[in-house]
Amino acid sequence: MKKPHHLFELFWVFFKIGAVTFGGGLAMMPIMRKEVVETKGWVDDDDILKILVISESTPGVFAVNAATFIGYKIQGFWGSLVATLGVIIPSLMTISIISFFILQFKALTLVQYAFYGIQAAVALLIFKAALKLSKKIHFDAFAWILLIASILFATFTNISVLWLLLIGAILGIVYGMIENIRGAKA
Amino acid sequence: MILELLQLAWIFFKIGLFTFGGGYAMIPLMESELVSRGLIDVNMLYDFIGIAESTPGPIAINMATFIGNEAMVQYGFLARIFGSIVMTTAVALPSFIVILLIATLGSKFLESKFVQEAFKGLKPTVIGLILSVSFGLIVRLVFPMISFENLLFDFSIFQFRNLVILIILVLLTVFYKKLSPITLILVGAMLSMIVYSVWS
């Protein structure tokens, strides 16, 4: 595997990736792969696959997960720090600029109209994201019960989502234990 | 000011730490942690999400930058920039630490039974949370006075224009499955400009 000539080269590659990807972390992956595997030859496809698998079972921002992991593979701790900063800074700059103008912008009547449609589109995008995630799991009775309970509690109560997630995880572990005991008896 | 900033940073750190399943999975957490504590108005949150989706970069980072800036709005230019940097760092830090630990120590423990089982419970819960958020948003667009979490079923205001926009967008996504998020948002924006201008 090759190494970047300088940490700045690493930063610049991830900066470009952060600046051109729309639609979040997973959309970033093909571009990231092309840059760091094909063009630069810093890591191989095996590493790309590894971070995809790891991200499935770790929390956090996917783009940051990928940048941290690949940066580390390339240049250790400083590599991970520089790659992460690279992927974050374009957002920080773009959104900061927008933030300073958003209020004036939103004072326009036509823009206010536009935001009703934007919210409607966002609602559908969120719904589609849920459908996409649901294709990744196997729906047995346990999963259905959790799904329905989670919808009901999130919709009709003020219980913090953090608690619901924690309870979901604990129930998963408890269910696994029960399955194990039943498996041992059978 | 510093105290406010730290309190908000702690919330974003928790959001970063408890997000499983990508940027959209963060939205229920943001609604629960930011809106119900009165730190941001619910309409503002979803307007931001619309913008975060149509600008480059990870949606979570975009949102943290936005809200960090917004929270410091009364303290001036430098404070707003500082707020953005702090929030963005806070939301990215859990990812950075967890992945750095895995990169140095290996990912063996992820394959442990415990973690796998926890995920068996986490995944359906996350999907339920995301669905609940999208239902909530759709209902609020059409019947703004309804508040499910306070068990307030008030149908007195009916936004038929939003219903029309929603139906057209649903039909669009059903017939054009490949529509990118930005295209859908832009179409939504144009559509509602037209609908509201005609029916104002």
C-alpha cells in the first residue's frame, strides 16, 4: 500500500469527498472508494468492506466512521484525525454560510411557501429510509412486537428516544438469552 | 453562554453516540432531545433537515453545524461560528472515538453474541422510531393542531394544500423510484410555491 506524501494530501482527498457528496454517508462510499483505492492506492477493497461491516454495528455518523477508519489505516492516529476533519470541514463551511442568510431568505413569502413542500418531501424521505432499513432485518414475531411498540411509544408518549433505544437493546439481549435456554432444553 | 453551549454539546454527543442506522435514524433523537426541550421549534428542525439534505456533506454534520450556529444567534458572528464548531465536534466525537478504538483494538467484540443480540432488539426499535417521526410530520403538515404526544386530537385546522402536495409527491415517488433526495426536495419546493401562489 502506498502512503500519502504529506498529511495535507490526505486531508485534501477527504475534503473533496465531503464537498461533493449529497445525501449522506452511504452515498459517499463509492466516491471514497474510487479515490482512496483506485486513484491513490492507499487502502484496498478489503478495508472498505471492513468499515461497511463495522458501521453496521457501531453507532455514529457513517461518514465520520469511514473517514476515521480509512485515515487510521493510511497514517495512524493523525491520519484518522486529518481524514475526519477533511470530511467535516466542507459541511461546516457551507452550512455556516447558509446559516447567516437563512433568516433573511425565509422572510420571503415565496420561500415560506417552498418550505411546506420541502417538509412534505422530507417526510417521504424519512419514510423511505425506514422502509430501506426494514429490508435489512428478518421480521419474526419479536421484531414485529418491538416495531409496533416503538411506533406507539414514540408517537403517543413523551418518553425520550434514548430510553426507547436502550430498552430495545436490553430486550434484544433478554430475548437472545431466552432463545438460548430454550435451545439448550430442546 | 458557555453553559448553554456545553449543555447543547452534550445533547449532540448523545445523539452521535446513540445513532444506529445512518443519518435518518438521527432525526427521532433530534426531535426528542431538541424539540421537546424547547431548544428548537419543530418547523425549524424540519426546514433545516430539508436544507441539510440538499447541501453536500453528511446530514448529521450539516444539522449540528446549523443548530450550533442558530443556538448562538444572539451572541454575534464569532459566537455563532464557535457554536457550529463545538456542535459538529460533539456529534462527530463518538464516531471518532469508537472507530479509533476498533481500528486499534480490533473488531472481535462486535462479533460477540451480546452485541449481535442487542442489535436484534435495536434494529426494529430504530425503524419504529423513524416511522413514527415520518407519520408525525405528515399529520402535522395536514392537521397542524394535532399533538399525539399530548393526546390532543384537534382537527380544527385542515391544510388541504399540504395534503395535495403530499399526494402528488407520494405518486411521484411511487412511479419514479430512482428519484434522488435532492430532486424530490426541489420538486416539493417548486410544487408548493405553485400551489400556495395559486391558492393563497
